[in-house]
Amino acid sequence: MELNESILGRRSVRLFLPDPVPHETITKLVEVARWAPSWGNTQPWEIVVADGAKAKALGEAFVEEVKKGQPPRPDIPMPLDFPEPHKVRYMGLGKALFMAMGIQRDDREARVQHYLNMYKFFGAPACIYLTIDGGLNVPYACLDIGSIGTTLCYLALQEGLGTIFLAASMHYPDIVRKVLSLSESKKVVIGIAVGKPHPDAPASVFRSDREPVANILRFA
């Protein structure tokens, strides 16, 4: 698969088949992805994979926190609001996704279930967690995490796998550290759910749109 095909073919998958992803496959992805660029070659990423019983334990613990009404407590602050036009894009994504999935605006039960499914990795058999040392400069380290994370997503597509950057996976980092036996000094930046996409479910085939080049590019 050419690089352009990977970039243009990638999408955020929101329904996976339960088929396990072999450890050899994930190792193969990381073997290549570790060559992603990072500031000053610091390579701040530390990668921990949750699959099998660990992934199930995380999902169950996350859902329990949500049902108890516990708000997210991420290591990396989440945006509370967006200026325009970013808010329009954010809100538009949710509307388009629910329309594709056939979830009506007043169907609260279906919306809640979708929300809970996020915390269960949308059924993905594995989640690739990207963490950093707590002593690093967070903005620059997170830039580098985005670099290797995106590379992993493109490589996964070449292996016939789907992915999604999943903010819900890092809402309760204390749980992640406990279940995955991480040091308290590590910050959980993001988890990337990975697995075989469901072949025909709307949540799996849906793809968000992008701004035209003319709206985002200017030659000074």
C-alpha cells in the first residue's frame, strides 16, 4: 500500500470485530513507527498494549466510573471549549456520525450507549497506550506522541486493521496505571484502539470530512 493510500484510506473506526490482534503484528507496527520524528530525537513515547483480559478490565472499570457520575480526571488537560470554526467542526462530527448510525436526536438511550461503548474501546480487542515520563515538557512531548500515534494508524491500515484515537481511554489514568502496572510517574497521553473493523456497520465505515485546501493553506 502506498503512503497516499494509507493517509486517504484511514478513518476513525467505531465498531470492531472481537478477533485478537497478534502481538507479533503490533510489534511489527512499532518496529516501523519508532522512526517517527520527535523533537531533538527525544523519542518520549513509551508504549503499553492492553488486550485480552486487561482491555476487558479497563473497559469495565471505566464504565463503572462513568455510571457513578465520576468526571474525567486526565493527566493531560482536555479542552473545555473551542473557538470557531473548530466548534462547528466538532459539533458537526457528532451530528454526522449519529445520522450515519441512525441515532435520532431524541434517542437518549442510544446516545448514552454509544458514549459507554467509547469506554469499552468500541469493542476493539486491543488498545495501544502512549505514555510519557511525567518530568517531560508536556506540549512538546504530546506533539511527538501525535507523530508516532499517527504513524501507527497508517501502518495498522496496511495490516488490514482499523484504529481510532480514543480520548475516553485516558479519562481515568489512575485506573490505567493500576490495571497496566504503570509507574505513578508516567502520564497517560492517549490510547489508540486497534482491531479488525466491522465490515459493514455504519459506525465502522463512517468517515468525517475535511476542509478544502483553499481554507487551510496560504503562501506568505
